[in-house]
Amino acid sequence: MGSNNKPETEETRKRIEENHEEEEEEEETEQDWGDWSEDDGGLESGFLCLFCDAEYSSCDTLFEHCRLSHCFDFHSVKTELRLDFYGSFKLINYIRSQVAENRCWICGLTCQSNQDLQNHLHEAYNLKETKLRWDKEKYLKPFMQDDKLLYSFGEDEVDEEDNDAELMRDVMNFENISVDDGSSKEKSATNNCTADEIGKVAAVSTLNGHPNMENSSEKMIVNGFDSREHIGAFDSKLEDKDSRVSLLKLSAKDIKKVNESYFGSYSSFGIHREMISDKVRTDSYRQAILENPSLMKGAVVMDIGCGTGILSLFAAQAGASRVIAVEASEKMAAVATQIAKDNDFWWDRPQSEGNINNAGKMEVVQGMVEELGESMQIQPHSVDVLVSEWMGYCLLYESMLSSVLFARDQWLKPGGAILPDTATMFVAGFGRGGTSLPFWENVYGFNMSCVGREVVRDAAGIPIVDVVDDHDLVTDSVVLQTFDLATMKHDEVDFTTSVELEPKLGDSTSNSTELRSTSTWCYGIVLWFDAGFTSRFCKEKPVVLSTSPYTPKTHWSQTIITFQEPIALALGNLGADGSAAVGTDACPARRIHLRVSIARGAVHRSIDISLETAGVGPDGQKRSWPAQIFNLS
């Protein structure tokens, strides 16, 4: 892409000189104020450019410089996206964070230096798609300390200055606001409200939380989220806190509605039959629980999201002294209770007290684990083993991991076991066989490939959960992210990481010379995970539950993300046209560089996935494609 970074023109210099003259006139009129100074919140001059080291004495001058020299028109972007105070605030912090890494805020291309970035900057396009990258709560935290621009960019908006100052205090103080839900008063996080559902409340998701945010004096955990780490996004024209409390009520109701829908979906016996019938899944848990007697014998076990209670039954069968099965679905809690009774594992407290021969050891608690302390008497840090089948599609869909971590911190003994204790995400590239193209090329002898091409184009816009044959993988498999459930922090659920994929060597029967003389096409990536019951806790029988394309299929399948266009790959020193674009048949890429971010989405229990892709040519030259944003919900 050619350079759009033009040197400052005569027009720029004239505008800046005019602004300086106006400011000098203002200074002369203000001399009558004597030695008065704005010690109470006054802002000095010195506004640092978003893209270079230039400083200007006013926001208007700075934004004019950005428009003419860096192809960034702040006011046009703000108008087109209808950004409120918070949206503008996040945009500025996002751009500063990207420039600090020499990355283009629009297309995501990473440059070698700031000067290369200056040469690369170009006009904005697909602003609505770009907004998904920076409309995140993390950008409510100032990226640059003492950034005067954050306090002043809205001063030219009449009738909003006072309100913006109040909102600025909200952002900087991270205050909790009390919400009355009609039955009790509690502190609530508001990270899950959406603009469509709550009028003008901005949607905020939690990507890479910041542990250094200011702490409020109190907190409440809502579905595993610490309220100190979240702040609601309010409309810039709200006039008082009563209005804000009303919006927070709506947010709490929205979360409740999503939870009711989510847990209600697990009231269907069909879902439980599918999970129990998943032999890889159920046998892995059964082996980890039943074949590690030193772990389970006499232990107090807590099962998070017990469903039918199958894992709790395994724990009781393995010799646990007490099993606490937690289930949020009212219907399934009743079902699990009946199953425990039918199998003589139910702990009927009044009858069992003082009766050491009573085989009952399993109790079912209906409710969310975050509310467990209200539902039953249990001492903090009194559980020996925490077990849960929390994994969702692409591992993190359904956001149950946060609840497991909450239970770990609240109920698990120091050094207690958690099953599984590790989870690892993998990624590999898939070829033409992983698409629908082969099917549509020959439908009862008819060529319908036009349908296949359209299906592939549409697939580039949504993640697809399906089974991929290992023979359709065209790159090696690499680790994307590893989670240690025994030690990880809550904000590590969201992550960003970079990996590189290289062409797959093929099997030993393949002709290596032929492999190195031909190229193949990579149409996208496949994500899957392994859950590990490691020897840290399962000393007698470590187990790995894998959802890999190389192992028997599971109900999780794999998650497929399709590129906007396929990338040609080649091994070895296949002759390439140096003038051709990397990733084409004329110049196949030697490897594919990926930057992947996965985070809890603005819609409760969904996840956002962003993918930045670049092909690396034989001489190290790179070609980047526009970032892709997906939501799995």
C-alpha cells in the first residue's frame, strides 16, 4: 500500500499560525486576571499528537494536524460512528496503544518502526468493523499517563462540558453504584448491557483486564466478575445518578435474563444425553475420578454445573466423604436429586446425622456457584477437590470458566485439586477439503461450484462449529494458549497471542520432492482444545481429554474460522515471482503469521474472536489482510 502520509502543507501551517494568533489575543485579554491560575483541575497547553511526537497548544490544532498529516479525521469518525464521550475516550486510548506498537489502527498492520507506520497510515475504511476492536472496556483506562487530550477533546461541544467532566470522574474513579433489584440491595457490574437493549448505554466487553485499576471499597462477584474490574458505560447526557441506577437495573435484569435462558437450555434432556453419550468426554472424567483413589478417598468434592449429576455420582462411587453438586437449572437440580436418591447416594441430613453407616454422601444445591453461600452452610476453603465440565465450543464459549475460578478462590482448600487442572488451545490451517467446495463441484454430475464459492465467502463472516478431518489440515498444529486452572487469574480468561503456521510435511509415504515443488491453499484456521487431568493431582492415572481432529470426535467438534481469501503455501525453495503478492500462486507464502484475540463478549456468555493474518514470503516479505472480527454466541 502506498504512503498517504503527506508532509504538512502550506494550508496546515497557515491554520496553525492562525490558531497561534488567536491564542495570543486570548492571552492578552486574560492578563487582567493577574496571578490567578487553574490549580483546581486547570489544564496546561501541550497536547501530544496521536501518531508522532508533535505537540500543539489546542485540541483543534492537533486534530487538524492529524487530519492533514496522518489521514485521521477525528470529528468525521466521531460523527459517522455517533460516538459519545466514552466512545471518543476509548478511541483515543486505542489509537495510542496501537501506535506504541507501530500498528495501524485501521487495518492492524504492524510496521517495523514508527516512521514506517507514518508512511503506511491511510484513510479510514470499514469504520463499523474497526470499532469492534476498540469498543472494549480496557480502553476506558488511559493508555498514556497525564494525557491532556482525554480531558479536553469534548470542550468544543456546547452544553456538554460540565456533563463530560462528571463522566470523566466516573471513568477515573471506577465507582460502584448500588442497584436495588426489588428484593435486595447489591453491588453489580455492568459489563453486559448493550446499546440496543438499554437505549444509549454503550456495549462494553472485557478484553485483557487491567489489575492495576483503582479499587473501590467494596465489591461483589457477579458470575465470576469482580465489580472492581468493570465500569458501566453511560450515555453522556444522563443528568443524575437516579437515571444511571435505572440503567444498571436494566443491566442486572439483562444478565438475569441471559442466565435464565442459558440455564433453561440445559433443562432439555437431549443436551444431557448428547454430553453423556460423548464417550471421550465422559470416559475421561470417569477415569480421572475413579482411577485416582489417593485423590478421591475421603475427600470433600464440589461439582460445578452438575447437570444430571454424573460426575458427582462418579465421585461418590470413588469414595468421597461428601459431594456437593451445584446446579443452576431448577429442573436439573431436581432431576439430579432424584437420581442420587435412586442410586442410594442421597445425603438426607436429618436421618444421616449420627448414622455412620449411612451410604448417602451427595447433596444437590440449586443455584449459581456465586450464590452458594446464601443457599447452604459451607465454610470457605473447605473443599478438597473441585470438579467441573465447564468447557464450551472453542473452549471459552459460555464463559463458565469464570465461575469455576470463583469457586476455586472461595471454596477450594489451599493446595486442593481442580479437575481438569489445565486446558490448552491449539490452532492449525485447513485446506480446500475443509470447505464445502468439493461437495458443490459435483452434485449428481452437475457443476454447482458457484454455490460453494458463495458459501465460502459467507463463512468468512462467522465462526462455524463442525468436525474437520485431520487429512484436511495443511499446516502444522501449534499451541495457541495454555491455562493453568490452579493458578490463573480471572482476567487471564481473555487473551491475545501471536503464532506462526508452517506447511504440513505430510505422511511418510508422500514424495518429499513433490511436496516441495507444489503449493497448497490454506482457507482458514481450525481451533480446538485439550483438557488435562495431570499428574499434579491425578497421580495414579493422568488423563487427557482431547477434541483434536486427530482423535475421536466429540460433541465439541472444532471451531472453524475462514479467511477472507485463501493463502497459497509452499514448502522449501519453490520458485516464486518476487514482484507478485505474497500468498498467491505466483508467490506462495512460506508461513502464516496469526495474531488472535479471544475475549468475553459484550453479550453475556458469548465470546469475541479477532484474527489478524499475514503471509510471510520466501525473502521475509509480508502481506497482511484486514483484521476479521467474530462473535460466537
